[in-house]
Amino acid sequence: MEKSIITMNKEEWTEKYRPTKLKDVVGNKKAKKQLKKWGDQWEEGEPNNKVLRLVGPPGVGKTTSAYALAKQKNWQVMEMNASDKRTSFIVKKLAGGAAQTGTLSDGAQGMRLVIIDEADNLHGRSDRGGKAAITKVLKQTNQPMILIANDEYDMSRGMRSNSKKIEFKNPNQPEVVRALQKIAKKEGIKAYKNALREIARNASGDVRGAINDLQTIVIQLQVLGKEKLRKKDVTNLGRRDRKHNIWKMLNHVFRKNDFNSLKEVKRELDPDITPDELLHWIDDNIPKRYNGNDLFGPMKHLAKASIYLARVSTSGNYSFWSYASQQMTFGVMVDKPKKSPPQYNGPKMFGRLSKASSNQQKQNRITRKIADTYFYSETDAKEQIPYLSQILENNQQKAVELARTLRLDEDEIEYLGGDQEIYQKLQKTNEEHQEKQENNQISLGDFG
Amino acid sequence: MTLLVEKYRPKGLEEAFFHKNQANRLKKQITRGKLPHLIITGQKDSVKQNLLNAIASTVFGKNYKNNIEYCSVEEYFSTKAKTLREHPEYQRYFSEAKEEKKRIYDKYNIDKRAGRTSKEEAFKQYIKSISRSAPVGKNDYRLFVLFEADRLTQNIQNSLRRIMENYSSTTRYIFDLESSENLIEPLRSRCYTINLSKPTKREIKKKLRQITKEENIDIDEDTLEALLYVTNHDYLDSLNIIDVLNSKGKQKIQIEDIKELSKQISLNNYEKSIKNALKGETKKSIQLIDELIYEKNIKYKKLIEEWRKTIHNLSIDSETKKELIKKLATLDKEIQQLPRDPNQMKKLGRTLYEKYLSSISPK
Ligand SMILES: Nc1ncnc2c1ncn2[C@@H]1O[C@H](COP(=O)(O)OP(=O)(O)OP(=O)(O)O)[C@@H](O)[C@H]1O
Ligand SMILES: [Mg+2]
């Protein structure tokens, strides 16, 4: 029923194929081994280190591994985000009472793993009470806990000294290729190995980035009707140091408030990216946690930036570029509701636009036919499409007749959600019609 | 079997069930032998296309298609030049315009190459070619309908002044638009203007009642009210919904069916997005609009129109309502500043509606 006009929002492969077993997390052999050992220790009683901290760059499997371990050990998981105000409340409460089995495991059977993600971004750095409370909980806990962070030096000292470090590193190129191959296979995509190698090389160990790139390229290819992914299709990918700089920029915009260092990052990045593109990086990586009126501060500036970009394109005057790019960086930084880690996705705008244009082509053909048949303007004809598609999906007899009246072809019938039978019936009645006409001619001939 | 909206179109001006006065007057003019050039104004929900259909049938009879030409100016100008150059209908005008330019350069001995034909030049050529062609059969004239004529450029409008005079004996022009202000004065003075308002709720209900009776569809009073509420009293949308539900084999239409269907065709995305934003669920609300813009290819103009209607119908205090409308006007203005190229519009417009939706979210 859903399939008709809305081709379902494509799921993100990074989520769809997030490994659920440690052995499927590529690279990071040492880290995985340490993690597993720690997990095993819990089965033999309380280990010396009850708290781990997983530290490493974005998109290499930290969060994934923590969850995979819990799953393998059959532990329940309670995830908290350090930058969420509630976390510090919960933790304080825990610290007050016993951070022990009772509260943390919620009375449930078995173990419960507490994951504190983004531990380098504890809500309100000045929240001393919160910090102290967390430290206390880390000291007291008799349940497994994992802290996760990109940058351990942004963690509080209490967190560092009360946890054992496991370092995550960027997997090497063949390892990333392995992850890509798996996904390509599951998606039924024919991809040449050198193409995947190129994507991996470009991503320099950022697995999430590589998977996102793969998905973007595949969508592009599908729009173009190509079946195989070749090395030459892997172009236009941002270079990895460029990407690195973009992330640095996003971090500065959303996570910090330092005018001078943002200026520095921006200066490094500017030659590599047009404000047009940067806009979409920022727009699509607004922190998950902003919602409601929180979004207004950043959006105000992004909207202004869009207007400047529009002026560039209508007037050809490129001096508006610098206004645009200042709005979207300094503007957003200053007017964000709170510090919060950005998301790390490539911009989705390209995918949106290509979906729009492939839909548009099909819609246009149908619209023109409706307009021609019924003496409608194309704009009015477009309004008819959703209804038409409902009828085609639900009433075969009527569908066949409408398809004939509108002279719809097989593709168009399918786009409107009709099934193949409609087209077959349509052809059959067409043939009958023709036969009848031929018969008529013959009989006329006989008598004439 | 066809769509109900099609089946129940008046097959002549005497059958018109909305805008009867205007239809009568036109009928008289036609029987006296002369249909003037027309400007027909009205919003989308004024059901203009029914009146146009009635005019064409009255003038030419059943096979009116041979003698009318129509095009959507809005669609033409929001299509990329590259696409138009390969468009089955418009392609030839690009080359014809170029030939014509060459001829003129030759004639006056101008040492210049004809260069690439612009969308505007090709469209002028199109208008000229259509205006020149002779009527078919025993008719004295043809009808040339320009839908969404608001989008005609000044340049084209000016060239129409002469064209209309030159071919007025064989071609009658009908300009369809929302408000005649967007046409230059000289064109307005050449035409007879008909303003169509939205049919009243009573008229719509009466007609829908008649149709459901004839089609043997059972719909009770409350359900009909609900239907009109969901569609903002839009006659065509209402009739289409009845049509779909009937095609699904429903003899008796229930309120639940209507709700379910309006969800399926994203008719309620407009309302839901505003309601979500007002609840602080801004991201959900943005997603609903992304779906309309990037999957259904809804135009921003329609988005704003629908939001305006939605806001009018919301049960919230009038201060908040005023605020929402005011901010919507700002959004409208901002969108006007975007480049006309549809791709660019889609690319840059997103942050604008994101800003709007977050601006109406509670602090
Ligand atoms: N080592 C890996 N093996 C397989 N897939 C991976 C690996 N690392 C990352 N991925 C893919 O990338 C996605 C994101 O990974 P994950 O959430 O574990 O990153 P992270 O290290 O926690 O990054 P961040 O610091 O940004 O939170 C996963 O859903 C998975 O699809
Ligand atoms: Mg993570």
C-alpha cells in the first residue's frame, strides 16, 4: 500500500548493518579482545575494573562494540548521554542511594550494562555536583559500566582515573573494504573491489563515513540506471582530510564556543568547500538533541545563509558567499541553544534531490497525459495523481479502464502502484478490440 | 467508467452548477456569435476547469479538442531549458525560433550568429505558431488557453499585444490566473474578466449529494461534514475522496475511511506538520514537509497556501493564529527570493521552512 508514490525512505545502511556481534566489527582486534576479556571476567565475579572508557575517532565502532558485547553476554543496556541534563539527575540519584544492583539493574535478573556515551561532553561543564556524582557512581558501582568518548582529555579527571582505557583506532583499508563488501553483498550490488578500495582509501578508516559514501554513490547510480559500481563512479568524494576538516568545523560550531579557533578551522577548510555544500553539511548534522524552538537559533542563520546563496545565483555576485558562510558558521555557533555533539553524516541533500528528480520525471509524464485527456492545466492534473494511484491500487477493473483512457504504459501503471495484471488485461482488451474491428471489416467485405 | 470529477463536469454552459450567473452571461455572448478574449481569475479551489470545459463544449461541441490549444505556463517556466529542448511538444519551437532569428539577421544583413534559444524566446515562438494556425471544421476561431498566466514574463505579455490583435479573427485567448494584477494593463483592456470565487459550502454539498445519490453511494450527513472539513471545502478533493473510497468497494462511507485515506495520500501532512511544530515535535514536522517537497514534488506555493488554510482552521487563540500567519508571510517573502530554477529552489528552500517550523515551536 505504501509503495506507490512515496518510494519508502531508504533506511540508512549504517544503522541497517550495524554489527550485532563483536566478530563482525572490523579492525580493532586488540580493543575487541580486551573488551571480551573484561566481559568474561564479569562471569567469574566482579573484576578489578568495573568501568571502561572507550576512546577513539568517530565511526570506528565504539558504540557498536559496547552494544555487541552486551548482547553476547545477555546483559541489559541502559544508555545515557552525558550531555543530557537528565543523566546527571539520574546519576545523582544513583550516587545518593546505592549505585548497586538494586537501582542500576532495575530489579531485573542478570547484569545491566550502563553506557555513558559522549562522556567528553558532560552536561554543563560547570556542573560540579554532576561530575562529583558521576565519579562517585563510577567508584561504587558493582555493575559493568562503559564510558565512550572521542577525546579523552575532554573527560573529567574523575572519569579518567576511575576507568580503564580501551583505545579504538581507525581500521585499515582492507578491513574497511571487508565491511563494505559485506553490505554490498547483502544489498545485491555488484561492486568492483577496486571501487570499494577507493571508497575505503578516501575514508581513511572512518567506517561510518565509508558506508555512507557507498550508499550515496549507489543511490546516484540507481538514479542513472547503472547496475555495477566501478572505480570511475567513485569520484567527487570529498577528500578525507577535507572531511576531517568538515567534522572539525561541525564540532566547533556545535560543541564549542571559541571564536578564534573556529576562525582557524574555517580558514583551513574554506578552499576545499563551497558555502553551498557546507550549508547542507551543517543542516544535516544538527545535533540530534535539538528539537522544537531549540532549532530556531541555528535555523535563523542557515535560512539567512540560504538567502545569500540565492542572491549569488540570481545576481552572479560572489561576494555574498562570504556572508553566507559566516552566517552558517559563526552565526550558528553563537546562537545554538546548547553545546552538543553534531551528527556525523554526509549531507543528504544530494539523495533528496535525485529522488525528487526521478519521481518528477515519472510524475511529469503522467501529469501530461492527464492534462491532455481531461483538459486540465498540468498543475491541476498533478493534484489528481494521488487519487489516481489509490484507484489503481484498489480496483482492478476501473484501473484497466483508466489506464486505457489515459494511455498509460507499463512503467506508469507501476509507478501509480498498479500491478502487472492491469497491464496484461489492458493488452488483452486492446487485442480483442482490434480483432473485433478486423472481423467487422471482413464481414463488411463479405457483404460488400 | 472514468473519474467522478470527470464524469460530472458540465457538458456545456447551460449545465453549469457552480458560477451559474457567469455561465449564463457567457452563453449569451457565444450565441450572439462572439466569445471575447477572457481573463478568468480564481484560486485552485474555485473549480475553474469546469467552467473552461463548459465554455469549450458550448463553443465547439463534443469534439472540442481539435480546436483548443492549452498549456501550463507555470510548468513550462519551472522546467529546465535542457528538458524543454527535448520535450515532445516544445522542442520544435526552440529550433523554429532560431531559424526565425537567422532569417531576420540575414534579411537585415546583421553580422551575428543566432546563438542559443532561451526558454522565453521559444515560448514566444510557440504562442505565435499556435495563434497562426487556422481553425478546424466549420468554426471561425480556435481557443488558446494559457493556464497560470501569472507566470508570463513582461516581455511575453508585451509581445502578446500585437499577436492578439493580428490573429484575433481566428484565435480567442483565455488567460487563467489567480489574480489579474499580474497581467499588464494593455492585455487586461483587451479581455473580458471573470472572477470566480470558491463555490459555497451549500453548493458543494448539494452537488455532492446529487452525485452520491446517482452513484448509489451511502454517505450520511456527519460524514459529509467531516469530508468537507478534511478537504477545507474543496469540491474536487472531496469528490475524489468519494471516488477512491467507492472504488475500494465501500458502499457506505465512514468517517474512519476518510481519515485513513487522507493519511495515505499525505493530505494531512500539512496540518500534521503545523500541529507537530506547535507541540515542539519540530523534527517530525520537518520530515513531513521533506516528504511533500522531495518525494511528491509539491511546489512551495502550494505548501504555503495549504498552511494558510490549515492555520485558519486550527482551534487556537487568535493571537497565536495572527503570529503564525505573520511568520508565514515572511516565509513566503523569503521563498520569493530564491532562484526560479526548481532544483535550486529545492536545494535552498529547506532551511527556510525549517526555520519557520522551529520559529512557531514553543519556547
Ligand atoms: N569497525 C566497524 N565494523 C563494522 N561497521 C562499523 C565499524 N565501525 C563503524 N561501523 C559502522 O558505522 C556505524 C557507526 O559506528 P559506531 O556508532 O560504532 O561509531 P562510534 O565509534 O561510536 O562513533 P562516534 O564517536 O561518532 O559515536 C555503525 O552503525 C556501523 O554500521
Ligand atoms: Mg558512538
